[in-house]
Amino acid sequence: MNIGLIGYGKMGKTVRRLAEERGHRVTSVQDPQENGLTEQCKDSTDVYIDFSTGQAVRDNIMMACREKKPLVVGTTGWDWDDEAREAVGESGICLICDSNFSPGMALFRRLVKKAALLTGDLGIYDVAGMEMHHQEKTDAPSGSARALADIIVRNFQGKEKAEFHPEDEKRPAESFHFASLRCGRIPGTHTILFDSAEDTIELVHRARNREGFARGALWAAEWALQKYGIWSFEDVMESMMRREKR
């Protein structure tokens, strides 16, 4: 597989190292900053992996659509718009985007969903979340925190919204707090708390380094070569786990 890397910070460098260890070839490396790609290797690249900046993602999506090449987006801090969605559909490419490509985080999300269903049904637990990252991370809350909060809203009975930056300490019963902390070099830690008068249940995912995210992005890139449309890393993991069960 020939890979075009968009963004060449710490994540991009980790993706390159693991890709070459897996026998893939990196055919182009671009560091778009906030201006999107300015050079392409159309003929030699099979799939693009984007760990650039939120401001550049839309331009990179449109570029991939024009080139009709699959794209894996691990960049956070951006939002879809109708034009970009339509471009992906019309181009026939596969685009996989997610806030977190760690296989462990994909499993963690499943555990949080199940725990939210079980504890929410009992009516005696409250719920909260906390995420911690390194001091250079530019977005707060993290994309994974938002995804976990959405899981809680959909599955914990009585919770309707997360408050990431509450204006006061006392929150209504239908909301829950999801706190963000930035410090040092923490790769990423996400904690979900289920608390009652009798006990506390904690679910924690703690990343040790960036290799898990890079590995998942490469799995997604391999998977994208056989698909079309817009998918998440959850879809990739679901497909892989079904394959393992056979």
C-alpha cells in the first residue's frame, strides 16, 4: 500500500514508522499547516492519512475527492458541511474519520455504552467524565471526550447533555460534567465515573503512546481500499472483530 501522509507532526512521524514496519511505502509527505495540500503524487499514492490541522481538513477532503483516493482523517477540531459530504458521495471514495483511532478506545467506547445502560437503568447512579492530555493539545474537550459524552447521552437514562465548561458548579439532573485537563506530556487518558451513595465505578482508558492511534489509522487505510462512502473507525473495528469470530 502506498500512503500519502498529510501532516507530519508527532502523529505523522509515528504513522510513517509503523507503516514502513508493516511493509507499506510512504510516497508523499505534506505538512499543510492551515492551507491544505499544495503538492500531490496522484499516480503513486493509494490512500491518504490526515493528521494535520482542523482548518485544513475540508480542503484535504475536497482534494481526495478530486483525485478519487481514499482518505483517513484522524484530525480533530473540524465539522462536516453539506458540500463536503456531497463531494465524498459523488466521488465514490471511502472516507474514514474518527476522533480516536486507538483500537483500545474503540473497545472502551463499547464498555462505556454497556455500563451506561446498566447503571442508568438502576436509577441510583450519577455519571461524569474527565479527559487529560498533554499541554500542547489545541482542542478542549478532546474529540474522544465528545464521542464518549454522546454515548452517555444516548444510553444513560435521564441524561440529556454534557457540560464541558459549566458556568457554575451545580448542574441540573439531566446534565453531567465532562472535565478537561491539560498537563505535561500525557498522551491521553479518559475516565468515566458512575457514582452512587454506596460506591463508585470507574472506567479508564489510558494511552501509553501514539502507536495505538497510528496502528488503528493504518488498519483503517487498509480497510478503506475496499470500501466507499463515509465510515468511522468503529465500523473498521466491527468488521475486523466479525472476521476474527469466523
